[in-house]
Amino acid sequence: MNSSTDQLKLAILQQIAAVPAGYVSSYGGIAKAVGYPSYSRFVGSLLKTLPKDTKVPWHRIVNAQGKISFPMDSPAFNEQKKRLENEGVVILKGKISKQYFFNF
């Protein structure tokens, strides 16, 4: 891994950490905010590598349609849904309203 990749990863993690409780952002929103608008899959891949005990609020990142990307009713889906609901995010019919999307 090179230092520019490390810097990009750090910038992405900092951007995710900037999403306040009660709000969400999308993979693409995070990528755009760090200056790499076509890197939404990179954001998702980075989130998959986080350690289980991470303090990064990974649960605040959803897909562009406002949906949790994990398979419906999987343990990971249920964990993310629970965390978001505990922060006051309302999920109706599997979707999060645009009112909960944080604008950078």
C-alpha cells in the first residue's frame, strides 16, 4: 500500500466520523466529499475491512437509494438498522428518507 492510498483511507474515515448521530450518508456521498466521486465502491470496501470493535460510525453509511446494503434480515443488516434507529433515524419499508442524509 502506498502513502496516497493511506491518506485517502484516512480522509474517508475522517469524513465518515464527521456524519453526526441521527444522520446518514451514502458511499458515493463520502467518496464525493473527499474528492473522489467515482470511489463509492472503494468506500464500501474500506468499511468491510474495519475491525469488529471499531469506533468509526460505519452504520451511518448506506447506499444511494437510502437502503442498508446488507442482505435484509441478516445479522449485519439487523445490527446496522438497530444502531440507526437508536440514533433516531426512521427506516420505513427498508428505506431512509432524504431528510436524514447529512450534507457536507
